[in-house]
Amino acid sequence: MKLFKAICMATVVVLNVSTLAAVSAAESFTGALTSGKPYVDLRLRYETVDQNNALEDADALTLRTKLGYATDQYHGFSATIELEDSRSVFGVDDYSLPPTGFKPGQFSVIADPETTELDQGFIQYKSSGFTGILGRQIITLDSHRFVGHVGWRQDRQSFDGLTLKYQPNDQWGLQISQLTKRNRIFAEDADLDSNDTLINANYQTGLGKLTAYAYLLELDDVGSNSNDTFGVRFAGSTKAANTKVSYVAEFATQEINDAIDTDYFAVEAGIQLAAINATLGIESLGSDNGNGAFATPLATLHKFNGWADQFLGTPVQGLDDIYLSLTGKLAKGKWSISYHDFSSDVSAADGSDDLGDEIDVVYSRNFGDHYYAGIKYADYSAGSTTFSKVDTEKLWLWGGVKF
């Protein structure tokens, strides 16, 4: 924290000096305000969930409306404000969302609350490779595995705080964020006050990007709840005999509440075969002998470990996910099919380690510059009953317009 405060003080000095020499994009403050860019994004989505348990099947038809305005720059300064509204339409709201108290325990969960809130509202300064952002903002780092915006949900995740970025060239960069609030996907009543420090540094080599990071997370007024993660990631691609080959390797270690010590690793390799990309990988969220497991509370969790969202919280026995995905293009759109085989990092007390498997399929396409649509399906088959998982099917249909 002392290091971060020192960086912030130095930044203030840089801002004061740089502002005097900065070239403004707009000729006046008023011009910067009036010559900005408004934007709108409307997304209508139907979601259904069928689970093999006592809960009733869930259905939701929701409309997400995003309205924003980004000013032009004036002496390096600009501002952005963005409002987000999510509504159930035509009375299709047979679903539960326990964090908001909406029909708890009756239907399966669909994590799209009815809400209207400020999604982003920040002041930004840019000059000579430096960027400073103060206010409510979207933050995504690397693959979203540790920090993401959960943009799949209708009420996406944002953060309150200060972000400092320095990227003097295309070879290396540094980003530091100090966060005071996590604006989660469950509407304002479920947002969390926090004291989170995110540090992410990257260096571009000839073979790929090397990243080192430290994510020091803590909630306010919740007792002992620290989550400190330190890791490295390498991701890149190359050509072998005119065939594109991609690769990812990542390792992190984590300490939770000064008591649970766990590790994370991921290895992935991809190859382009004609018009199809094939990717094979393994991701492991380790367990501390069954006492606790690796956690990524700020991640875009829906992106990982299957779209049926059965592992938004890591089982205390940990999680190993071996997956194969195929992607390609069809009729001016994009398709993907993936298979996941899940097992625990350590066996349960009865020796079980089978956490099931899942098949995911999606097709989406744009229609011109402003319209888009898609269909997506997830089919999870539970493994050992020891882990209390149930067979789950989910289907989404959506369409939208943005301009």
C-alpha cells in the first residue's frame, strides 16, 4: 500500500506538469464536452435452465440497455458516463436469484437481476504512454481468468477506484489499480466494499507476451478474508510449416486468509487446420488437502469451466478441467463446440474424484455494423453424487443492436 500511495503522489505531479505541455484534441473545454461520442447497445435475450433436481425449470426474457457518452479530450483529459438497465419483458421471469432475494428456492438460477445503475463513470487522463482513470470503470486483465467484466450477464461487473497505466511502447507495459468497490452482477444491493490492489506487468518477447501479476484482494468489514495471488503467464503464437500454432502456460500461487495455500496452473495448445481452429488444454485450480481451494472472485467465471456455470465456486477438493474446443466460421458467422472433462484436484473422503463432463455449442454472427444475434447451448452431466452436482442444460437465444 505504501508503494501504491507513492506512485499515486508521483502521478499527481506528472499530471500537473504534463497538462501544461499536452496538445488538446478539442479547442475548448466546452468543445470537448459537446464533440464526444454517444453510444447505445440493446440486447434482448431468452435463457432457459433445466436441472435434475427439485427446483422448477427456469425461463427468463430480459432486455439489457446500455447508454453511454464519452467526451472528446481536452489537454489530455476526458470523461465517460454509462448507464445500464436490465428488465424482464413480457412477464417471462420464472427464475430465482438468491443474492437479490428474487424468488429464492423456487426456480433454477438465472443471474440477470432487474436493475438500473451506473455501469461506468470516470475521468481519464492520457499523455505520452501514461493513462490514469479515476472512478467507476471496467477492468479486464489477460484472459479474464483473474479480473474481468462478466460481460455475458445482463448486469456486467465494474469497479470503483483508481487505475494507472504506463505503456511507453509496444514491448512492455504496467497497470496498477487500487479498488474500493466491486460492482457485481447481482445489482447494487449485492455490491461489495473492498480494498483490492491489482498489479499487472507485461513484456512482449519474440515468441509471445510474458506477464507477471499480483492481485491482493480483501473485503471491508467482513473479518479475515484476504486472497493474495502471485503468478506468471506466457501466451503467444508462431507458424510451423505454414500452420499457425498458439500456446499458453500460466502458474500462480495463492494464500487465502493466511491459512489456505493453493496453486493454479494452465497449459493450452492450439493449431489451425484449414478453416478450423483446434485447442487442447488443461486448467487446474488446486486444493489445500481438501480444506479450501484456489478462488478467482473477480474473474469472468462464465468463460471458464463450462457455460453451465457449475463451478463458479471451486469445490474444496479443487478442480481439474481437461478441455478440447473446435472453432470456425459458417454463413458469415462464428461457431464453437467444446468438451470438458472435470475431476477434483484431490479425492473426496470416499475416494471420489469425478466431477462430470460438459458439452458447449455456440453460433453467433453480426448483420452489418449494428445488428447481432446468436444461439448457445450447454449440457452438463454430473459425476459422483459425493459432490452434489446435478445434470444441467441451458439454452440462450439473443439478438441486439448497437450504434
